[in-house]
Amino acid sequence: MYQKILADPLTFGSDIDTEARSILASLFNRDPSKRIGINGAEEIKKHPFFVNHIHFGRLLQKKIEPPLSRCIKSVAISPDVSNFDTVFTAKAPIDSYVAGSHLSSTVLSSLSFAGVSITTSL
């Protein structure tokens, strides 16, 4: 696996567009001195992938609505559990509190912090 990372060519699925391939290849360049961003974040922000898809001025002003905000709002109203097996979602929730502690008071009482002192002043 390590050898593949070092030597094999970078491959992408057919669903990855040209701009995305370009930014990923630039970020994953094996030679750190040739990697995009070596001269700062502006270099990355000027790549066509970001230039054509993100307006950084509007982003900084928080004027771009997050693409998942609608999903998050709907989850708050009615949680989406469609990816969970009904074996689990049909069960009534129960408190899973486990009594007893694995740390006894004798173990905790033997702990000390050398060189630490706490003083209070009013």
C-alpha cells in the first residue's frame, strides 16, 4: 500500500470532473516543493476548481447558504433513520446506564500531581 502511494499514478473515477481532478492532483503532488499551496492559500483559491465554484467574498460575509442546511433542518423536525435497520429503530429506547465504576476511590485517592498547588485569593 505504501509503495502504491509513493509510485502508482493517481487515478480518478469517471464521476470526478476535470477541475476536481486537477486540484486533487495538485494537492497530492508527491514533490512537496511542487505542490499547490506551497506559496500560501491564495494559490489554492485561484485554482479553477475554486474560482468557478466558490465566491470567497460572499463566503466570508456568510451570504452563501450551506448546501446541507435544508437536510439539517428536516432532521431536527423528523429524524431520518432510513439507513438504520428496522430491527433497531422499532425498539423502544432504554436507559443504558451501567452501575458501578471501574475506578475505585482508593485508586483515585492515590493519584497526585507533583509540583501543582492551588491557591485562592479574594
